[in-house]
Amino acid sequence: MNNTIEQFAANNKTNLQAVEALATQAYANFEKLTELNLASTKAVLADSFSHAQQVLGAKDAQQLAALQSGLLKPLTENSTAYAQHVQSIFGGTGSDFTKSVEAKTAEMQKAFADMLANVTKGAPAGTESAVAAFTGAFAAGQNALESAQVSAKKAMEVAQSNFAAATKQTVDAVKKASKVA
């Protein structure tokens, strides 16, 4: 029984270290996002004031119209670049988090299965059917968890694929619209 307690304590220590690593990674990505937001805000302010200066210096309506139509392209390109950068920050985090959770889940499942095997070896006579039912429920729970992980992984891949496709379509549309203008 002492071995089971030691295994439980060791697993908890390992899990705490994993959570600490994930929290550190999440904080680092939060810092990256904050830096990106500050840089983007600074660039938008500079572009806005520059554009306002150009508009105020326009000599006629044709020059004013050209300035206004020329504003859309860089704005859209910057917005697309920002979205791609945010995706790269969170895409890497999501991938790291998923890998870590999958690894820890597998470790925990194995540790629990080992602990269950040790406990069931010493089960009193006559409890075989209860032990078999509990073991079956545990196996069913593991299968359900694995199915949920596969579904979540597929959903994440589809979402990332859709985001990439939407970003590409936006960039293409802006390029096409700026050629027309």
C-alpha cells in the first residue's frame, strides 16, 4: 500500500511540474501578444496621423479620392498580417499544450492502470465481479477520453485550416481590389 501512495505522490509532483511548464509557456505567449498589440497600435497611430497629414495637404478632389482609396490596401494587409501573427502565437501554444496534455494523460492512465492492477491483486475473495466491473468501466472511460481527444484534435486542425484559407482569400481579394483601384 505504501508503494501506491508513493506512486500517487510522484504522479502529482510530475503533474504539478507539467502545469508549471504550461503556465510559463502561456505567460510567455501572453507577453508576445502584448508586444504585438503595442507594436500594432503604435503603427496604426503613426499611419493614421500620416494619412491625416496627407489628406490635409491634398490639392484637389482627385488627389483626396486617391488617398482615401489607397488607405484600404495597407489597412487590410496590416490586419491580415496581425491575424496571421496572432495565429502563429496561439497555434504553437495550442500544439504544445495538446502534446503535453496527451503525454500527461497517457502517463496518468498508465499510472492509474498500474495502481488498479496492484490494488486488484490484493482484493478479497468474492470481489472478482466488482473488480471486473470497475476495470471494465475504467477501460470504457479511457476509450471515451481517447475518442474525445481525437475529435478535439480534428476540430482544431479544421479550424486552423479554415482560418488559413480565409486569410488567403482575404489577401487575394485585397490584392485584386488594389489592382482594380
